[in-house]
Amino acid sequence: YEIYLNGMTGAVPRLPTDLTRLEELTEQRLGPGPVGYVAGSAGDGSTARANRDALRRRRIVPRILREVHERDLSVEVLGRALPAPLALAPVGVLSIVHPDAECAAARAAAAQGVPYILSSASSTPMEQVAEAMGDAERWFQLYWPKDPEVARSFLNRAKAAGFSALVVTLDTPMLGWRPRDLDRAYLPFLHGVGTANYFSDPAFRAGLAKPVQEDPNAAVMHFVGMFADPAKTWPDLAFLREHWDGPIVLKGILHPDDARAAADAGMDGVVVSNHGGRQVAGAIGAADALPRVVEAVGDRLTVLFDSGIRTGDDIFKALALGAQAVLVGRPYAYGLGLDGQAGVEHVIRCLLAEFDLTLALSGHATPATIGPADLIEESA
Ligand code: FNR
């Protein structure tokens, strides 16, 4: 309605309302480097395409003549009331696309009431992002540092800065084979290395022979060695349970047995995700993994979903497959690159408005009534 009313005065939206067009527009305005970082996926891009295909293949079966006049998009996730089943996914090094980086994205999330998940690899220290958000809902994403002192320090800082849930990303014990980054020798990273949380960390700094300013190269190498730990296995999760007393969600789950192991390890939830197709080339489309995970642990864990969400109907489909809420990554990174905080708010508002319409036009007044019977799957 707002767009329609503004249109009567000749004003049209500053950014496209079809969010799938944002990548091309960002490439035109910001050039191939920043877009290569955001759009880049593993291998030949087959996993990122599988994410879209897995959602596209599922089709909504709308219902009619049901009471949809007043709708309520709110859901409860991890014991928190959220205004809608949407959160901003952790995206590292946002200074590559905009100088206001994570603070602008976090402010946009706060303004629209959706949780912001701050990446460990942010270009802004977590305390600064927290300050930009006031008391709005924020979760901290952990790339689990190799040094337990640094890991403990991150958890303490995140708790002190008001991050309520911990999202532990486990599909990235090392970076995937991403040709668009490799071909540019990770050049964009030089403009905004995601080291802010590390360089600002007392435990991290204690591990350096010389202060960061005196030997920045050694500090970056220390970060690279610290960033993630391919030696971690299931029993290590006890460390997190011991040092974090809020909800813990494991991100990057695709196999139902891993979901069961997460539940057995006392975790609170999982994010079914293939990291937006950036890690394993040739992996299963995330929406194809979702129903199997829900069947395995839907009654024991909170199941969230990401990888490939671009539209309101995608959100509807993920919920119909059993997710309680979805995260969105690339679209808001493009929104940020194109128009800072306002661009991220545009993306959130478009997604929620389109989800609201899809809900109503499919015969639902709340997310709670969406179920498997609202979808059919076309043959591949
Ligand atoms: C990511 N993702 C990510 N995940 C994470 O846990 N920590 C991180 O620092 C990052 N960084 C990151 C950077 C960029 C540029 C992208 C595109 C993605 C993955 C992210 O949280 C999410 O899983 C995907 O982005 C979801 O897929 P879509 O929405 O981008 O298709």
C-alpha cells in the first residue's frame, strides 16, 4: 500500500522489489570484486543453483475462502517472540560492500524487529555492533577459534554485549573452493579483513609476539591459523555448553544423523544450510535436506533454514517443509551495498510484505497453520 500511495505522487521504490535483480544491479554499481565475494559459491556454482532449484521445484497449493483478513506473522523461536519467521544470516566482512558494514545491517534489522546474527568474521568489533542495536534481538555466530582461550573470550564478550543465542557454524572448518575469490587472490579481503573481533580480543592479542600495529602480517597469519579448527568433533561441543548458558544452534546441518547427534549433544537447534552453496560443490540443495532433518529431530530441536531464500514464497515453502524460521544472506548484503541501512531495510520489508501476501493468498492467517499439505513437489 505504501508503494502504491507513494506512486500516486510519482515516487517509485529506489531499489527493485524483485530481490533476484539486486545481484546484477550491485555488480553494475560496485563492480565485480565486491559482488564476486558475495555471489561467489563453491566450484561451478552447482550447489547454489541446487538451492534455488530445490525451492522452485516445490509449488504452493493455495486454499480459498478462509479467514485471512487479519494476519499475524509472529512466531516463537528459541523461546523468543519474533515478529516474523525471518532473521539476517551471519555474513562476514561487510565492509567489502559498504563502509557502514555490520552496524548498518544491524540497525536495519533492529528497525524492522528481526534478529541480527553477527558473524565472528565481521569487520566491526561485536561491542560496537551491539551498541548500534540498543536492546534489539541479536545472536552471535561463532567460527570456533582453535585456541580455547580465544573461544572462551569470544563467548564472554558476546554474552556481555547482549547477544542472546549462539549460532555455531560447523560447515566451514576451512573455506570452500570459490573460484571468484581464488581468481582475484582474495583481493577484496584486503579492503576489509574480518579480523575486528580477533584483533580487539585480549586473549587473541596475548598470543601475538608483537602488537598488531608493529607486525600486522604476523597478526593476520595468527588469525588465519586461529579462524577455524578442522580437528573438532562432536565431543568438543561440551566445551560450548559449559561456557555458554543461552541457546546454542548448530549451523550447516544437512544430514539427519548429524541433526540427531546435535540433539543428543544437548543443543537447542540447528540451521539446515549449505552456507549458500559456498562450501561443498555438488552438495544437496538445502531445501531437499530440510524435510529429512525435520523428520529426524523436529520434535526435539528448533529447526531453522537458510540457503537460497529470495522471495516471500520461498519463506512460505521453507515453513511448509518444517522450518520454524529462515535466515537470508546475499539479498541483504546486496541491499547494504546499494543503499546502506535503507537498502537492508528495503530487503527485509520486501521479503516480509511478500511473505504476508503469499500467506494470505494461500489461505493462511498465521505461519502456524502452514504444513506439508500446502506444497507439492514437481519431479526434478
Ligand atoms: C556467508 N555466510 C556466513 N556464514 C557464517 O556462519 N559466518 C560467516 O561469516 C558467513 N559469511 C558469509 C559471507 C557471504 C558473503 C555470504 C554470501 C554468506 C553464510 C550465510 O550465513 C548463509 O548461510 C547464506 O548466505 C545463506 O544463503 P543465501 O541466503 O545467501 O542464499
